[in-house]
Amino acid sequence: MRILRAADYRVMPWKNGGGTTTEIAVSPDSAGLDEFDWRVSMAHVGSSGPFSSFAGIERTLSVLEGEGIVLDIAGQPPARLTPVSAPFAFPADLPTSAALIAGPITDLNVMTRRGRMLHSVERLAISRPVDIAIGVGSTLILCHKGEAVFPEAGPIRLGPLDTLLLGPDAAVLRVEPALNATLFVIRITISA
């Protein structure tokens, strides 16, 4: 179990040079953009334009801040993503461009290497204690808004954009919101 604080995240340029990404976690540790098995990051998107291409990568995108974005992915109908949309999965190696709906956004990106890893992303708005099932691989819990307390784990308190990274050592983890909280639960497993 590791606590990843927002103040410690690594900021790096986009693969296509068009902006910056804030890397939350990557596996293996310190892997570059062409070597990771999985990667979780946030990006500030300040203008419409092309997305970076990642060969052999599956990607899930969620809007954290801003009005939203419309993705134009080769061979697919346009996808409109807003802060209330479900996380959206697509192949990161298809040509993709994005049009901002009304100004800049910040998004959450989860990427896994096809054939090696699988992932799922769930947005969870809570106002009372809940139990979160922990997967057999790695589970990341990102506190998007509010604060989340994990009483059985210390207790651990996450503020906005802090993340808890868990291995498969616990089946269930109880979380208590401080008032209301929005979490993203990211589960990553080895591909069968």
C-alpha cells in the first residue's frame, strides 16, 4: 500500500509535445512512454488538436475539470465526454483528435499495454461509508473531489487528487467520505 500525494506527481511533456501530463503512477516504476505496462496520469488540455498515439495501448479517458471534450477516433462515431460521463475506453493507437466543448479541461488517463494488462475505471460519488472491492492486481483510488478516509488502513486520509495504490493484499477496503467525495477506482490486472 502506497500513498501518492498530488504535490509529488511528476509533470512531463506530452509524447507529441502539445502540452503537459502529470504522471500519478507507472509500472514498472520510472518506465518511459514506450516501456510501461500501465500508466495513470492527468493531462491539461488547453486547445483542440490531435492526441498522442501509443502503439499497442488501451486507454480510458475521464474528464476531471472543465466543460468537456469531443473525441474523433478513426472509424468510430464522435464521443462527447463531460465531467458526468462514464469513463470512455478506446485504443490509443487509433488516430484520435479532440475538440474542446468550451475551454480547457483536465482529464484522467489510464493506459495499459494490450496483451499484457487489462484495466477498468469507475467513478464513485459517495456521501456515506462504502466498501471498495480490491482486485487481484493493482488498485488505485484517486480522490477527485472532497476527502476520503480509510479508517482500517492507518487511518489514511486522501485530499483532492491524492491517490492510494494497493496490491492484492486486501479483498475489501472501507472508505468514509468527509462530507461528499468523488473517487475514481482503477483496477489493473494481468491479461489472461
